[in-house]
Amino acid sequence: MMNFGTVVISAGLCGLLSFILLALSIGTEYWYIIDVDEGKNSSLEYSSSHSGLWRIYEGKMVNTDILNFLYLKYLHRVIVVLLPLSLVLLVFGGIFGLVASLSQSCTLLTCIAAYFLICLVTVSGVSIYISYSQQALEELQHMVDIESLSHVHMSFGWSLVMACLSFCLELLTGILLMLAARLILRQCQHEPTAVLTMSQSSPQLLRLQ
């Protein structure tokens, strides 16, 4: 059976890893990838590129209008607020989680656990990005000849995958903190029983003496 210390340390490691993954996700530029097979169709006016939350890396002969559309510049304003905000919330959650663990407060641990479980800023930002990216792709297919896109492969990159993993680790951190709170509660329930048993056994020991 896991003890309180093991659960708390595991929660701390998950929270730290979640922070690192989200920070790397925000700082890297592989949220959306456009891979163009220029060898099969050299007449394309745009070429391979990849984009992040802050900027876009373009290849040669790139059609900036299409890439700007795919980059979702209007959605960008929402994403660059939500995901850095989630990073800040992770920092505060980690600080209060450390305080709750050191004080071994069941109430505070439960509140912090609920904070991690309910705080959906990360998944909201990722979900909006995916949803609008799909809509943008559909609009692009209406604007451009389908044949011209036959050698263009568009996909989400590993930066987005890291953001999803970060959210999963946030949930795991909340679950572990909730388990830690239950362990503290169980310990508090056992202590009065132990004290009562000792108090009942003390008169019997005195009589034997």
C-alpha cells in the first residue's frame, strides 16, 4: 500500500513534468506542420513549413496568404493567452500543493486536488486550436483546387502532443493529491481509535499491578 510520502512525491513529479512539457510546447514551433512533396509537383506556389504559437517558419516559394489562414491568426490571440495562463496556474498550484503537503492538511490537499482536476485552461486552449484548425482546413479546401493539395500533407505536430500530455499529467497530479488527502483522513480516523483503545487498557494494567 502506498504511503503519504510516496503519493505526495509522485504528485510533485507529475506536476513538475506537466509544467516542463507545457513550457516546451509553448516555446517550440511544431504545432502545425505542412509537408509539401515538391518533387512530385514542382508547380506548387507554397512549400513545407511548420508553425507555433508565436511565429511561423516558411519554406521557399511559400504562399503566405494560405499559410496565414492556416496559422489562424485570429485564434492566435486566444491561444497565446490561455496556454501561458495555464502555465502560471500550474506554478501557483505547485506552490500551494507543496504547502498543503508539508502541513498535511486534508482540507487544503482536497482543494488543491480539485484545483488541478477542474482547471481546464490547458485542454480548452488545445481543443480550440484543434477545432479551428479543422475548420480552417475545410475552408482552404474550398478556396484551393483539390488537385493542387494532393501532394500537401497537413498535420498537428509534436508541440501539440506535449500540450496534451501536460494536461494528462495535470489530471494525474490532481488524482494523486486527492489520494494523499484520503490517506491523511484515514490516519486522522485511526488515531482517536488508537487513543481510545489505550485509555481502556490502562485501568486493566493498573489492576494487574
